[in-house]
Amino acid sequence: MIQLQEIKKKYPDVEIIISDGGSKDKTLTIAHEFGCTIVKDEAIKGNIASGRNYGAVHSKGDVLLFINADIRFQNPATFFDYTFNNFSSSIFAAMTCYVRTFPEESRLADEIFHTFYNAYFIFLNRIGIGMGRGECQVVKRNIFNEVGGYNTQLAAGEDFDLFRRIRNSGQKILFNRNFIVYESPRRYRKLGYLGVASLWTKNAVSILLKNKSISKVWEQVR
């Protein structure tokens, strides 16, 4: 939140919208303290896709940035400078970047896991499948609207599905290797790397073959 507030000083038109899916921690209290716009759709019931679409509906900008509440940018100023001055006028419809765990909590296993999956996601974009993790997805609004936003029927894999549909529509996706966002490793600590990888793979395959996710709900890990 602090990172985004610093960006807002430089780019006053930036909107910081918290689409609340029923948080029970101090997220809303902190959001109020920082003057964020808070929207809450009672019908969301933990559905990530619905929450993201609801946030997009309440935004006004031409470029949408979807991130999780607890991610951190390695270099937020450079990221937003690029988004405003380069990406917004580029041929790309969407952009994503590297995802790694918080440096202060990272283990060797985390580095190996994320190095492999970041490379794999770059490969998927190169061969035209389209991939970007929900930790950081930048999408031009007109393209987002054209493809219908996130698929609210998916409890999981909505991030992969959105970029897949954007790519299938003939648009280009940029995996920007100059940027990194950091995430909490708590899901990996609870489920293990194999557990997380298995969920990702099963949901991705099911979406590709059946257009629906295996998971009925994406479990929150606190």
C-alpha cells in the first residue's frame, strides 16, 4: 500500500481500488487509512474473478493493473514509469513479469521453484498460449472488455484463462523481464511445492480441455 501511495504522488490519476472479497484481517482498515477506494460485491463470496471484474467496473483508467493485496514491487517507480510511458502506447495488449517470494523469507527451494516456473511461463507466451500470474497482470481496458474480463465461472486459473483468451484473440502479451513482484511464500509452506504445482497443472489442463477449473474454490491461506 505504501508503494502505491508513493506512485500516486507522481501520477495523481492513478486509482487504488481494493475489491474486497470478504477479508477478515486488517486489510480494509489499512485501506481506509491510505484513502483507497473500497468496493465490495456481496455476490463475490471468495471468487477471485468476480472480485477483479468488480474492481475493474469501478475504475476509470485505460490501463488496468491487477495485483494481490500482499505483493510488493521490486522497483515500483520504474514499473509504473514503464507502464505509463511505454506499455500504454505499445503494440502489447497485456503485460506481466517475474514473480518471486519475499527476499527476507526466501529459501533455496523457493528460488528453484520460481526460476523454473518463470521460465515456463515465458515459454508459454513465446509459443502463443498466453500466461501471466494473477500476482501482476497489466491489461489495456479496451482489450479486457473485448474478451469479457475474467471468467467468473472459474474458481481457480482465472489469471491463466484471461491471458489465454487475450492471446487467442490475436493480441500480443509482453512478459517483461525487467521487473519483479514479490509474494508471500505461505501457500508453498502449507501445501508444499508439489501440492501447489499439482493444483496449477490440474486447473490449467481442465481449463484448456473443458473450460472449467478442477478447484471449486481457491482456498485462502493466511
